[in-house]
Amino acid sequence: MSELLESVYRKVVGRRDEILMIIAALASGRHLFLEGPPGTSKSTILRAVAESSGTAFCLVTGNSDLTTSKLIGYFDPAETLSKGYLPEHFYPGPLVQAMKEGMYLYVEEFNRLPDETTNVFVTVMSENKLSVPRLGIVEAHRNFRIIAALNPLDDIGISRISRALKDRFCSFKMEYQSREEEIEIVKRSTSDGSDGMIELAVDMARRTRTHPDLKLGASVRASIDMVRIYGEVLRILQDSAQEETAGTLDKLLLYSALMAFRNRIWIYETSEKSPEQIVEEIFYELRRTKKKNRIDERLIYGSGTIAGRPPRDRSEYTRMDHHIEAMIQGAQAESLVEFAEEHPIRVGDMLGNYRLVLAQWEVSNPDLLRKLLTLTWDRLDAGTRRQFIHLMVRMIYRVARADIAPRGRPTGDVTLSRFNFQGDEIELDKTVETMSETRSVSYENIFVLDRRKRKRAAILIMDASGSMQGAKLSMAAIAVASLAMNLDYGDEYGIVLFSEQVNLLKRIDQAMPIDQVISRVLDVLPEGRTNLGVGLSAGLREIQRSRLEQRVGILLTDGWRNLGNEPVALAAKFPRLHVINLPGGAPELSEKIAKAGRGRFVCASDLLDVPAAVLAALE
């Protein structure tokens, strides 16, 4: 085993602890979840382990079209129709092949698979065998392992995985590697490129991962491509005997960066910058910095001062301001959050000056940063809230996607239907039975498995009265993200805000980017008294505008009612109305409303309860 370990170490840059744990888990007969963003060497390590151990490696990319029969295998339709179900007519899928041959079955984007497909793995992992109809029992070879990869940063395709399935996997989280290791990876992957060139490419990739306008930055693959492209540029110029100025070469280096990075970064919809502007901004920022070999990771902009903030005269600060500044610059997140609980206004006044420093806390202290912004959000002025809006939206995304199904995730039941030139999976038993009875071969006698999607319409009715300040407003924004990310293409949702009056934030048939909706929710300053009746009336009118079969209302409130019509009677008029009750309110009234609306009642105690409650309302 030590020889295997050393062999893999030689093939992979760094990751010594990760390699050791992965090898140990596989050697102990365990199946693995590997969680991490693209470019964190998940498949590289597994290929190296398989190659060094002499184990075959089978790669499967998860998506909604990977049905059970495609994973297991199928009988050849023509041969089966003419000769019957014989073992030699069975074409094994990747799962059966891996089980028989003792391979590592590596499933990328595992959380994109439909539920009925992932359920196949439960039996295989429990009993090391699989019953295939008409074929028999397939026993798993002792070397057979399932390794599933999940990308937690992709909000398209992130779905809940059943507890029964999670219980059968060991899990390991992969983060981006250190700067030094990424530089070594680029050196190994490119045949040319100076040390300075490689460091620039790596630093660009690393800077995109903390840029406030980006949901997702670039992996080390972008750095590799930048170095390779610019190397070819220099080679072509040398062969053509052209003499280029330093300015021209710098421009060509920028073009190489644009080609490598612009398609690999994911920009917030609320950002006013284009991919080209962000790449160019990072490029020139790094080119200007004096420290070519090491850039302070706390600085987003290389201006020579902390986060580009101009120095201020200490006499400007009160004693409290000086204390707050010291905690921010010293990255004392816990202390600052505790201080903000007692002095939210004073801390809120200071945060706008340190947006870029605080942005770095999203990586090192995301939970504390979320709590800090939640505590102070209602105290921030409009300009400071705009500064932090991208950061808050990004953190809301992370909370919302943690326990919900994806946009684009297949919904509905797999149904049997006649061939319609759309379904690509023949239901062989029904087809053979029909052709045997009619003794004819025609499209009408061929049956396929189709997924009948259930189109859904949901209206989120959110309390925006004065009692909804602080954490409650953040919960409302998380509810919006959870709802929008959980709906499929063709589904509809609307947003109603209410206090004494109604604000129709998004009509049920209106197209609007999720980021923009969340931003508009966060821009609301809760005020006024609570009129549950006016909110429910507006939500009912909006849900009735939808013509979809499955319609549901979700009321988000703390349950306090100051004025207006009786809400319980209005709730009974909804097709179905669920209630998520927020802390510090009147759960008794909320529970009565949910009961009248024939819906679920959920008491949310903190931010993390909201996504699961929204998902439960839609199921």
C-alpha cells in the first residue's frame, strides 16, 4: 500500500492528505462522495489511484437523461423481438460493466441524476449485487467502488440526495489548492512560460474566486490555457521575425487572458460589468502591483492600502470607531459580530469603508460574515447596501442551494407512452407483448418511457412590516432564492410583499433574473403595521392568474396581525397555502392559517430552516 501511495504522490501535485484518505477509504471497501468546485483535481486523483493500483476506471457524466436502463444496460430490441430474451443480447451499461469487471465507477455531477436513477445505487451499495430483469443477479467484484462527484458551487443541478443514499457513502470535501501548488500544476501542464508569466496566470485565476461581481471564479485550467496560448503567440511572432514593442506584447498577453478566462467566470446578473471588463480589471491590477512573486490575498485591488481605502486621520475616529476598525483590519470576525449585536448602528456606519476587506471573510468566515450583515443590514444606508448587495446575494445563494432541488432538475413521473419520436428509451416488455398480440411491427406498437413534467405555479407572500427587521428579512430573501432555484423551466412564481399596503414585486408570469429579485427584496426597508388580509388577497389574485395544474401559495410571516380582514377565511380560498413562521412572532395564528389552507406549517428558527421549508411546500 505504501508503494501505491508514493506512486500517486508522484502523479499529483500536492493533495497528500487527500490522496491518503481517498486511498484508505477505497481500500477499506467504502464508496465515496467527493465534493468540490471544478478544477480541484478530483478526477485527476482518481485516475492516478486507478492507474497505480491496476484498477480500470469508468467515467459517467450525470444528467437528467441518464435513466435507469442506460445506467444498468438493455436488451437489444431487434434481437429480442426475433429471438427472445437471451443473455448474449444484453448490452451492459456502465454500472453492470463496472460491477462485473471490478472497476471504479466515477459519476460526475452526481446530484444532477433523477431520483429513480440514484435509487439503483442504494441496493448495489447495500448488497453488492443487482437484480436485472430477464438477466438475473449481477454480483459486484470485490474491487468495485462507486465514486460520486458533486459541485456545490453550481446552483443549476444541485438537488437533494436521499439520506438512505448519503448513509452509504463516505464524504470528502475538496477545496482549491494553494498558490504554490497551482503554480506547479501549470508548470507541469505547459512546456513553456516563464515563472513570472505562470505566476500571473495563477494569480488571475485565484483573484476571480474572490471578486465581488462573480458567483464563480476560474479554475487552474484557465491559468494553463492562458500560458499555453501566450506561449504560442510568442512562438508565432518569433517564426515570423516580427519585432514587437513591450506595449504590443502586453496587449497580446491581455488577449490571451481574455481567451482563457472570459468563458470560465460566472457573473452576477446584477453586476454592471462584462466578463471582458472584469478580466481586464484583474489583469491590469496584477500587472501594476510591485510584488510580482507574492500578492497579499487580503487585497482585492493592489492600491497599496488596505482594500484600496485611503488612509484617514485618526482624529476622525471616536474611540468606538477605532475599536471597530481594528477588529475589521485584524479579521476578528467573532469579536466584531458580538460587538455588532450590541451596537448594530455604529458598526453599520463603518462597514461601507471596508467592503473589499470584508469580502475576503466570505472565504474564511462565511457564517460570521452572513450574521454580521444580517445584524446590520437594516442600519446600513442605501449606498452601503448597494456596495454589499453582491456579497449578500452570493451568501443567500449558498444557504438556499444547500438543501433544495435544482432549477432544471427533472420533475414528474416516468410514464409509459406510445412512440412519439421524442422518448429514446424503449419499454421492451410492453413492446414485445403488443407486437406478439398484433403480429405487426409499427410505430404504434412501440412503447417508450417518457417523463411527464408537472408544471407548477407558486406565489410567495412575504411580510414586510416593521416587525420583519434584521434576520427575518434575510430569511425572506433566502426563501425567494430557494423558491426560484427549485422550479423547472416552464414553472411560474410571483412575489408579493405586504405591510399595510401591497407591493407586487414580481408578477407570476413575469421573467426576472433571480439575482435581481433577491436584490429587490434586500432593498426593502421593513416598516408599517401588518395587514395579513391584504397580503393574502393580493397573493390569491395573483395565483388565480396562472393556468397551470399545480398551484400553491407560501406565506412567510412572523404571525403578528395589527389590522385588516380575517386571514384564516382568506387562506381557505387558496388551492393550497403553506405557512413558514419566522421567529419572535405568533405561531398560533400562522398554524391556523396553514390549517385553513390545507398546507404545511413550519416554524423556522434560523436561516438554514428556510430552504427545506420552501422545498417541502413545493413537493
